Amino acid sequence: MEETERMGYTSAFLPPSAPTSMGMNATPRFRVILRRRFLRTMQPYSSQPQPAWIDGQTVEGQLRERAMFRSVFGWMFVGLLLTAASSLWVVTSPAMQQLVLGNPFAVWILFLAEILLVVNLSWRLTKLSPAAAAASFLIFSLLNGLSLSGIAFVYTRASIAQAFIVGAGMFGAMALFGAVTKRDLTSWGSFFFMGLIGILLIGFINIFLHSPALSFAFSAIGVLVFVGLTAYDAQTIKRMATVSGPMRENVAIIGALRLYLDFINLFLMLLRLFGRRR
């Protein structure tokens, strides 16, 4: 099947940082997260009875899809654990707080390092060994945890926990929908990509206006966008199950990165909407 690619850029803007008791910025003014999106053409589904040999291929395809999803969600889970662990490291270590949150250069160093890792993983996917692809994803997850650690100094623990639980529920429901639905969600990709452009424009404008209404619109639209992208990406990963050989593990890792970023962005948008500040 023919495959076309698009590179999308999504942003998760955190609220303006509030000085902590130590006098350092709690969070960078905004976080930019890169994500790579693949679009693949697919044949329309048919409800007509199929020959037995097609049924056999369907069973084999289902087994490959399940194996792909196990690998993708396994990598995603490991990435989220690394993100949580590195964030907790900063929260519990005054030295790390000074290094990461008290140093204005650290924000840019982390930002550039994360961009380079994702670009390397996305653009060189077919050239990287599985070990190199896995290392890029895991290092990105760790660095992203350092970057996001500042939210612990802006929002209450209860708010963070609530946003995480609600986000996990929404993410799980939409990922399941994308994985099992027989509806072609290809058109969702273009639609929600336009939504991304919209929230990027709103976020950029609000840097100068500081409008509560625009901030609310940014977060509310962001929730809808990343909920939709979760279903779209899950279906796209399902189609990736046809890949075989050494590239299969690399495809699983890029799929894990896409869902990881969908979840992180959804979590941050919910936190902006409903989180209680300290």
C-alpha cells in the first residue's frame, strides 16, 4: 500500500510560571512537543462474505495487530514511567530544582535536545537500529519529565492526580475506539491537524494578550484535538501491523511516541482547564 507522511507540530503551553519559595521559575513559559504523523491509504471495508482463505489471513492479521499494540503500549508505558521518575527526581531534589528550574538556559537546552531526539527518530526511522530507536525514545521521555516537573510547583497534587486519571480514561476510551472501529478515520487526521494549527495560533496570540477567554478556548479545543488524534493514531498504528522484519520494532517505537505525546498533551490541557493552583 502507498504511504504518505506528514510532519505535525503540536504545542502544550503551560501557564505562566509562578515563583516558588526558592525564587526560581516553576515551569517554562511554554512547552513545545513534536509528534510525527503517518497517513496511509486503506481499502474500504466490505460486509460481503469472504472466502475461507481470506478469513485465514484475517486471523493472522488480527494476531499481528495485537502483537503490535502490545509492543506499542509496552514502550509507551515505559516512557511514561521514565517521565514520572525524572519529574519526581526534580520535585524531591533541591539540587535538581536549582539545576533544571532555576537555570534559564536549562529550559532551552532541554527544549532543543527533545526536538533533536524526535527529529532523529522520525526522519531516520528506517536507518536506525532498534536499539538506537529505543534509546532515542527513552532519553526523550526522561528529558520531557525534567521539563514537565515544574507543574508540581504550580498545581496542587490533587489537581495533577485528577487530570491524570481523567486523561487516562479519555485516552484509553479513544484509543480503544480507534483500534476496533471499522470506520475509516483518515479524514480525522486532516481535520484535527487544522485544529492544531488553530490552538497554536490562539496560544501565540495569548502570549501577548493574556486573555482568560483565549486561555480557556486554547485548553478546551486542545482537549478535543488530542482526544481525536488519539483515535486517529490508534487506527494508524493498527495499519502499521503489516510491517515485518527489523523495522517492526522501530515502527512500534514511533507508534509509542505518537500515543505518548497524545496523552501528555491531553493531560496538560485538562490540567490547564480544571487544575487548582497552589
